Amino acid sequence: MKKLTLLGALVACFMSAAFAASFTGSEDMGSSDKVLGEKYPNSMYFNSELTASSVTVSWDNADEGTVRLVYEDCSTTVRTLDSRIMDFMTNHSKQILLVDPQEAFTNGGSLGSIYADEDYTENFVFEVYVLRQLYGIETLSSADSHLESNSAFARNQGVDPFTRMDIEFANVDGTATKELHTAWPDHCIIDPATGTSSHGTKLFFPQEMIDLVIPKGDGEAIVFTNEEGNSRIIGGPDSYGVIKDQGGRSTGAEFVLKENLLMGGLVTPICVNDCVNQVFDLGRRPLVIQSWCRGLQGFESAEGPTYEAMKGKDIVVIPSIWAVHTTTTLEAGLQGLAVSDNALSTEAPEDV
């Protein structure tokens, strides 16, 4: 293990505390004066052209969980919420926590999943909109926020994207570690000096639907000097989890997350998996929505085992927020279900 300057660690701790102090949570999200974390400007994360749905959402029968949706053309649909969503909403301490719903990870993005197409993103955004309209629930989102110097970028390692290799990065305790890691293509790059972002950093959710963005993976490069006086630069670590990065730096999320968390996002066996497990290990209770999640091509075999491992820890995983969910052949395959040539209409199981 090699010693590094502790400056980066001290800065990270200070920024985490400042970030947490900048957010004031509220059960009532109807106000327009929402307070977002001030670590980076909102313009890094939001496309000003995106707006929330114009569908009118109301209860048809709140006791039975039936929801009336009235569209712009005046057509109406009535759907029934899964009973476990209704049970979740009875908790006083609750939030929605979205995992990296960023353009980079959607089909065609810089690290895009072919499974996260336009139908997926529209459905994801709409279902969160429905729950916010019905319950006024706070919605937080993690967001990959990497500096150009990030150690996990293939470019910085001089290798092709998706190469598996030992990558060295700086730990929060002032040591350096080499770990077997995937070297990723450039994605979700921020420039704090100019307040700009690129490579798909922006969320595909409108700003009015997100009450707090939690940046992750923004650790700085550190100059390391060995005992002989030779120096080199070690890039900042990657961050799959929402609580801390691969080097142990806190995001500050532990100060703002409530007890019960409705979760989903991109991509399932990587950042979704780490975020869910980190909040679970922190003592929170995540409920994972499979229809809100998508995997990544080349990692399909990890999809089913990821959900099974969550269930093995008594983390609740359900197909959808709806009691009856139409599962496509693609979703069924990714979730390890039996696949037929036709879409499967599945009722949520009693025991997950």
C-alpha cells in the first residue's frame, strides 16, 4: 500500500458535509422553492426543454389502489397499484431514490444500454410522475459525475473500452489500491471550473421532478510521491454506489436518505446493484422496481443473479408499481423469467 497526500480526503469530507447541509427535505413537494444540493449547478444535470407529463392523475378508489389517468385527448385509463407499493407509501419516512437515470446509459449514449430505449425512459419518468402526483413523495437521484482524470476511463489507462484490468486509484485514507476493474468509455464528464458537463451527464427526468441530485464518482486526481522522490498522478476512483466511491469517499447521501427507499435505474448489475446494497448495509430499506431497471449488453448473465442476491438479503424486488404489468420478452429474459414468443402478462407474486 502506498501513501498519498490527505488533502483530497479532507476536501472530500468537507464537501460531503457542505452538500448535506445544503439540502432541506420536506414531505410536501408541492412548493416551487425546492432546495437542491449546491455542490454543482443544476445546469450540469438537467435539460431545460424537458417538462413533466400533462396527464391528470387522481384516485379512482384509494382503498383499492385504483388510479385514474386522464390524457390530453380526454381518454381515460384506470390502473391498480401493486399492494406492496401502497404498503410502502404508508411509511412516514420514505423517498424515491433513482439510480443514474442519465443520457449516457440510454440506448445510443456514451456508455449506453441497448435495453434502455425511449419506451423505457418514457415509462420510467411517467411512473415516477404518477407516484409524485398521488403521494407528493420526495425524489432524489444519484448521478455519475466524473472528472476528465477519472482512473476508470479506458483513455486514461491507454486501453480499449471494456478491458478488464488492474486499475490504481486513491483511497480516502491516504493509501492507493489496485483493483480488477472494467475500463469504461468516457461518460458523464463534468467540469466544475466552468459549471458544464458532457458525455451524457444530464438526466432524462425534468428538473421539476427531482428534489435533489447526489453526485458520485467525482474524486480528484492526486499527485503521489514515493520514498525515492518520484512522482506520478493517480486518477480519482470510480463510484458505483451512492453512499461512497470505490476509494471510500462519502457522497454525503447518508445524511439525507430516509428509512424507506423506492429504487430503480441504470444499470442493473453495476450501479443499481451497488446503490441498493450500500443503502441496505446502511440500515435503510430499499424496495426495487424491476421495470425501472435495465442491464447492459455484455452483462446479461449477471441480471438474474443480481436480483436473486438482493432477494437473498430480504430486499424486496417487484416487477412494477402496477398490480398487473405487461412484461416484454426482452424484460423476461433479462429478469430470468420463462420467455415465450409473445409478451407475458404477469400478476405480481405474493411472495418475492
